[in-house]
Amino acid sequence: MTGNMKYDVVVIGAGHAGVEAGLASARKGLKTLMLTINLDNIAFMPCNPSVGGPAKGIVVREVDALGGQMAKVIDKTHIQMRMLNTGKGPAVRALRAQADKTLYQQEMKRVLEDEQNLDILQGMVDEIIVEGDVVKGVKTNIGTVYDAGAVIVTTGTFLRGEIILGDLKYSSGPNHQMPSVPLADQLKQLGFDIVRFKTGTPPRVNSDSIDYSKTEIQPGDDVPRAFSFETTEFIIDQLPCWLTYTSENTHRIINDNLHLSAMYSGNIVGTGPRYCPSIEDKVVRFNDKPRHQIFLEPEGRGTKEVYVQGLSTSMPENVQRDMLASVPGLENARMMRSGYAIEYDSLVPTQLWPSLETKKIENLFTAGQINGTSGYEEAAGQGLLAGVNAAAKLLGEEPLILSRSDAYIGVLIDDLVTKGTNEPYRLLTSRAEHRLLLRHDNADLRLTEKGHEIGLIGEARYDAFLVKKQNVEAEIDRLRNIRIKPNEKAQAVIESRGGTLLKDGILAFDLLKRPEMDYESIMEILEEDIKISKEEYEQAEIQTKYDGYIAKSLAQVEKMKRMENKKIPADIDYDAVHSLATEALDKLKKVKPLDIAQASRISGVNPADISILLVYIEQGNIKRVNA
Amino acid sequence: MQLETISSISTPVGEGAIAIVRLSGIDAVEIADTLYKGAGPLSSVDSHTINYGHIVDPETGESVEEVMAAVMRAPKTYTREDIVEINCHGGIHTVNRVLQLTLKHGARMAEPGEFTKRAFLNGRIDLSQAEGVMDFIRSKTTEASKVANQQMQGRLKTYVESLRQSILNILAQVEVNIDYPEYDDVEEATTSFLLEEAGKVEKEIEKLLKSSSQGKILREGLSTVIVGKPNVGKSSLLNYFIQDNKAIVTDVAGTTRDILEEYVNVNGIPLKLVDTAGIRDTDDIVEKIGVERSRQALIQAELILYVVNNNESLTDEDIEILDSVSDQKVIVIVNKLDLETKFDTEDLGRRYPDMPVVGTSIINSTGVDELEDRIAELFFEGSIQSTDSTYVSNNRHIGLLEDAKRAITDAIESAEMDVPVDIIQIDLVKTWELLGEVIGEDVSEQLIDQLFSQFCLGK
């Protein structure tokens, strides 16, 4: 058949995964089409109006360092930004922004419109065209066929979405949009393992109806902040959030109406995330807790809608009203949207390669909630990688696979494809074994090089990065070679910082390691002007202060790298591997790990199986050399 | 290819007079050198030489064992890596100590079949043997896990589990502060809080490690020597232990009815009766004590049963020997109570106030129950159940506990230097994971499970 429009890459969906996938593919020079059910809902935030937070905020910076878009858009459109965990170590600090939802969407849509190789088109995909286990294109609900070399599915919660509210349950995408049902049917027909997940959102109220005097103000930081390493213009004018609590009355209303809740009436079959429970869940599971926090978060500058964080619920609408009225400050609150729970189909992610290509269908990629995750940031990270790798596949390049020591995105994808997940997956800092290396402050140092290699980081930015890197390294080197004598100046500065006086000379590097000392104080002792940027010397300071711990982490990474270097041949026949335990055999056949490190992370594959596998692979290598 | 250094006892436990601790890997010689004292360091000797010296605990300076250390440098070795083989002869107890010292100073306990695996991976074993290697790894692993499982029943497992749970609670508190900084229902985990909690954990691990020496006694037997002048009743005592249905069959093949060693069970404590000077062959023990070999055996004994004749008085020879062992665990048996008392027990008590004294007439089975009680008291402060396993007795477990202790000590040092909690957390997590390995638990999702069951989180 001729006459079809031809694209290299088609992206289904324009949420946080879809937009990054489409941009990455287009920026790698491939002709890309992005199809979305509703063009007005590009990069829509159906739940909380915020981006970032612990672990997630680091992902946003990683996306930026790899040439993605999320950081830049939120930097332009937030209403408030805060650095979290400032009282703790550098590894767990993280930025979080409150988004202006509408501006965020408009800004992202404009970026997509400006992208040369990208077409964005309103349309619902009903079918992925597959010939001989290879993707050939897509077909929309009105019958148009688009030929494609690769297809990326980023359907979020639209896939056989169903909204649940009390005893009501109806077919719907998020925020009462059209759900995607035929595509869900087809994915089943193609033989994919599908699970049913659930998530939910709280009601929104009109700001004018809130009595803020009964709440506590939660302002943004005074210092200007940004996610992107390239952002130079900062938003000064910020809007606060507000904190209030549920009351005993709220809990009584919930308990009295529990039988009406979708969660407890048996209406919901999907598995919900533990980290995002409904208020019903919280009240039932932690019934000794007298109150729960409620954050009131503005949804933007141009609207009076306020998101009631902490009150996620699937109670009937009238019960939600009663619940709201029982919260101090919300006694007279006028509800604008009710909360709801939503169920959707997602793929068992162990069906994916680490490149996010499906094992079953060649050139078919998936990213975001369809892979069992939740969260805008998790979606963006996957979308970026899926876009890069779909393009790489067509260009004959190696896929970009981030390791667990490279990035939180690496941890996320490895967890998904190696272990799978039995609830919507959220990134937590505790999921990363090398979190001291995966800091938000060094995301550019970790990933810009890779971003440049894959062609998403331009020369100007790359050159600037190299200068920064060089300055940081040179400064640390310099500190290692300067000896500070216990002279009057040094002792005075140390005393002023509350430190113990020097007995002997000490390397500037070692003095900086003391908890009370910082880079500025060292420069004061040396009576030098600071010649490098604040970012640079902060980086030098962190690397110096935590030098010993970083070295320890790096040693562990080195160990893991050795295992990563032992590749498992793609054509390995696990049944032929003598002596593997049955459970290990089943899991290995399913996950198809790329290397020994990944194999060793599969639950049920124990060290003896790994040893046996190594011997088997080595035997094959020897045979090949001899042949 | 040279990998990280592994270590294990490479001779069958209990068989033969010599046991070998084998190190293989990039730091094999260096690790051996931290323990070895000989004419010079092993790093300076020629490859494929055997060297006389001592293994000395670098922390205490105590000489643990007299050894012959064979140094074989890559590539002409079994694994094609640097290998050091430490030949010991002091029985399983000392061999274990030598192994533990290598683990404490940089080696990792070899996995089952790992030397063979390395030999294969480094091209030492040819292709046709690969399948055999895989079977070997599987069978060794099955065997090892069976043994470990047997040892991991009961109270020890419960104990480690509860220790892990308390660490988990600390971890969860730190993690919830990090991942949910605005969550107000939990106290901020401060450095001083961690310091205090880590200190408690350290003490518990130390307690476990201390119990490991008792565990060894249970597993390998308490090496016991019966000493005394001719005709005091040593043979009768030996025969009593053996004949009174007390001889036990150990689970280690080849150790039963060893001509040199008899295993007997006394109140749940296996005694390994070492026939140092051939009690059965000769009564001329006092003369033989002069022989260096016997003196060594006496010094290395964990329990000395010194038999005297109630019908005779204490001699200078008795005093000479008792003086030489007075800092060891000694029970004096005043035998032949059925004869006229000429022995001055009070005089003995004045000379050696710490030595328990038991009067017996072994021929009439008088006083033997008291003797058995005394033995038990000396080691476990009373009788213990032989099925009880609150004692860590497996080398792999001891190695893991040593690692866990090092990790918790690191955590404490960091806390003392006031580093941020999330960095102290790194070593706390490591401690918790290592303890998980001791009881063979899959650790991956536990912390996250704990987080969400302990705290009410979410938007």
C-alpha cells in the first residue's frame, strides 16, 4: 500500500514521557510524529502541581544533563521553588518546584511546535501495525495509517482507564478524558503480560473560599533556584503553599462512610502505590494517628484552583465535601473538582530490554506509567531514554543504557526491567545503592558527556561544561598541594568558625574536610580572592569534604563494573546450562539479562547460579576462539 | 586475570594432621605478610618456595600458630593467580583462627568451588572439564547451604533477626526524613541519635562474635589433655569417658575414632581428648613432658585434666607441670578416694587458688558426675543443651559478622566526626545487609516495605 505518511519514529501520547521521547528522537535528526488524544492536554499534570523532590528532583537534573526538556520548562513556569534536605548531606538534597500547570503545558507545547523534525497531531491510536514481530506503523481511530520505523508507547493512565468514585465506575482517562481501549485490547492480543494498577487524586477547591488564617504558610526559598544547568533567568516572585491538618471530625466522617469508599467496597481491583495512599487508607491503616498533614498548593498564577495535597480519595462527591469542611481553613471551601481513583493497564516491565524496547516486538518501545511507574519525573526520564534509543536503533547506534552508578534513571530502569514491580513504582533515594555518587549537584558532571555523545547536548553547552569540570578538578588538585601553617591568620579564621586550633601544618584539602570549615574560610586563610564560580567551588568543596566516602562508593562501583563487563551472549540457551537451579533458570529465561551484573540482581538467582553461568559463558568464549 | 583475594581451609576438616589455609588473588601475598613472621616477608621470597614461620595476630601480637607458608606466584598456580598456602598443624581450632585472621585482614571467604571456578576462568582447567566444574559448584553449594541451614536454626537466627529489625527501624527513620522531609510524624534522626543506636548495634555484634569461640567448642570439640604421673588413673578416666557411652560420632567424616583423638560428650560439650603422650602406650608421662612436642600440646590444650593420686602427696614434678599451665583452664582430679588419703588438698588450694579440685574414685564411678559438672561450668557456666545453637560456629558467618562489625565501627567513627546522617547511613545499611547474609535473607525490598508500614506517607 502506498500513500501513507511515513515517519521514522511515532510517539503515542504527549504526557511527560511522550514529550521527552518525541523531542529526543526529533533532536537526533529523525522525522518524528507525536499523536495525542487531545492537543490541549500536552504535558498535562493530572495530579499534584509539583515537579521534583527527593530522588525525583535529581532525575529532573539528569534529564537536563542529557539534553531533555523538563528542567527548562519548569524553571520558566514555576510559582515556587525550594531546596529540600538542606540540613542533611549533599547526596540527598533535592529541588522541588510548585508548577503553574497551565503555563507548564503552554511552554512545553511551544517547545514541541518549534522543534524542526517533530510533527504533533491530535489523534487516537487504535492499533500498532506489526509484521513478523517487527513494528511497521500505527493506525488511528479514524483509520489513518502512519508508517514508522519505530513506535514509542507512552499512554500513561489512559490505557483502559477507569475512573472510580464511590460506587461509580466508568471508562475514562485521567481528568475525564477519552480512554484508550482498543490499543489496550491489541497489546493483550500481541501477547504482552498486563497488570492493572491504580492511582488517585484529591479534590481541588477555590482559593477565595479558604481561610488561610487557620493554616501555616509554606514559602519558597529566598535564594534563586533552578533545575537546569543552563538556566540564567530566575523567577523572583513566588507564591506560597499552606499547611493544615485533618481533624478528628474528618476521621469520623471517613470511618462512617467507609462502606461507600471505592477502595473498601471491592470496586477497585488494581494495585495502588503504598507511597500515595488515599486518605481512607491512611485513616484505616494508621488509626492511632490523630491527624494527617494537608498541604494547600495553588495550581497556577492564572487560576484560583488549589490542590488539596493529602486528601486523595475515591469517596462519593458529597462525602468529599463533608471531609473538606472538616479540615481547619476549609470549613467553607468550595470544591471545584472532586477527587477520584483511576485504574489502568500497564505492561509487566520485565518484558523490556534495558533500552526500553519490548523483547516481544522489535522497534516497539514503551515509557512512563505503561511501564508500571508513577510520577512525572520518572516518566520524563524513561521517555527521554526511549526516544534516544528508538532513534539509536534506527540509526544503527548502540543504545544508551545508564547503569545504577550513572544516574537515578539507571536505577529506575534497571529495577523495572530486572525486578519488575508489583505496585506503581516510585523512585526513592533508598533505592539507589550509590546515592552519594548520584547527587543533584553533580548531575551535569555525571551525564553531560553522555548527552553530548548521543547528540542532544550542543557544542556551546559542552564546551562550557568542560571548562567547569576542568576548573573543579584543578581547584581540588590545588587544595591538595597547599600546606596551611598554624599561623595567626589561620588560627583566627579557624577559631571564628568554632574549630580546634592547628598544632601542625595541614593540607588545605584536609582542613576543608573539617565539618566547620568551608571553601570561603579556606580562601580567607590563604588571603586569596575567589577566582572560580560559586557552582564550581561548591562542587570542589563537596568532593573534598566527602572524599573518603566517595572513594568507598567508587570502589564498590568498580566491583560492579567488572561484572557489567562480563556480557551474556544474546543467543545463550539457558536450558543448556548444566546445573542451574530451576528458579534461576525460569527467571533468567524471562529477564534475559545483558550482563552478569544484571543477572546477579534478579531475585531468585543466587551466587552459585552466577558462578555456573560464568563458567558456561567462558566455555562458550573459549569455543569461539578455538573455532 | 587476578581477582580480589579469597581464602578458605582447603583440606577436609578434621582429616589428617596438617590443614591448609589457602589464599588466592591479587593481594594473597600481601595479606599473608600482615600475619606472617618469618626470616623475612613472603613478598621477598622466591616463587614456589615453602617458608617456616609463625602466624601472629597483628592486633594482639599473639603467636597463633607455627606454620609452613608456601608462596606460588601467578601464572604457574592452580588458579593462575598468586597463591599462598599456610600449612598448619595445631588442629581445627587454630586453623580456623588463621582463616579468620586472613578474612579480617582483607581476604574474602571463598564461595563453594570458587578456587576451581577461578582455575577454569583463568584458563587453567581445560574445556572438557567445564561441566564438571559447574556440577562441582552446585554440589558444594548445596552441601554448604545444608550445613549453614542446620546451624542457622533456633535462637541464633531469632537473635540476628531481632538485631536486624532494630537496625531497620533506625534506617527507616533516617530514610523517611530524607524521602519525606516535610513529614512531621517522626523525629528528625540526628547524628547523636545514630551514634547512640550504632553503639548498641556494635555491642550486640561483639557479643555474637564472642559467642563464636563457644560455637567452635561445640562444633569442633574442646581439646582436652589428661596429664599426671604414672599410675594415678589416667587410663581409667579415659576409658570411663569412652566406655560410658559418651564417645560421639562427629559429623565430619574421618574424625571418629581417630587414633590420636577421642571425641566424648560431657554435658553437651564435646571434648576432644588428645592423646598427647600416648596415655594408652605408656605411663611414663612425666618424663615425656620433657619432650618438646608434648609440651606444645599441653600449652595448646583448651582444658587440662590433671590427675593426682589421693594415696600420695604432691611432688616437685607435679608442681613443675602445674606451674607451667597455671594460666590455662585446669581441673585437678584427686583420684583413688577409695584408698587412704595422703594428699594435702588444702596445700594444693593454697598454691593454686583458682584451680577447681574434684575428688574421684574412677574405678567406683565416684565423683565423676561432679567432674562433668565442673567441666561444663568452666566453659558455659553450667550445662547446655547440645541442640542449642545460640553460638555462631560457621566460618562464613564469622567472616560476615567481622565485616558487619567493621561497617558499624565505620558508622560510629563517622558519627563522631559529625558527618551528615545520610552518609552514616551508608555503613548502617551495609551492616544490616551483612547481617542479612548471615541468616540468608533477601534484602532488596525490606527497607522500603518497612518505610511504608511504619510511617503514614503520601500525598
